[in-house]
Amino acid sequence: IFQSECASCHTLAAAGATGTVGPNLDQLKPPLARIVRQVTNGGAVMPPFKGKLTPAQIAAVATYVSSNAGK
């Protein structure tokens, strides 16, 4: 999910992603609840993924990011 939906905009070393549109997730190290909220509702230039991804997919990508950011 991260590769197909997030990697083009965000940097996350664990995923080999070097996007520069959105924040560098390795530097930001966002908490799980914040990631779920942001992915669900969007914000700034990030589109909302509610309706595009299932709640389970949102939870999975949020867990992946929170577990790997900064590592």
C-alpha cells in the first residue's frame, strides 16, 4: 500500500521511497494516531484516502509507517 499510494510523495527509507512532495516521514516520525487521521482525512496538499482505502488498509499503512519511520 505504501509503495502504490505514498512513496511518490513521501520519503521513507524502509520502503526505499524518496518522494519530496510531502513530509519526510523518517524525519517526522509521526505517531500512529496522527498517521491514521492524516491518511483518512488528508490535509494541506495530501488527498484523503477514506473511501479509496479500506479502514483495514489505512490501519496497515499507518502501522507500517509508524513502525519504520526513522529506522
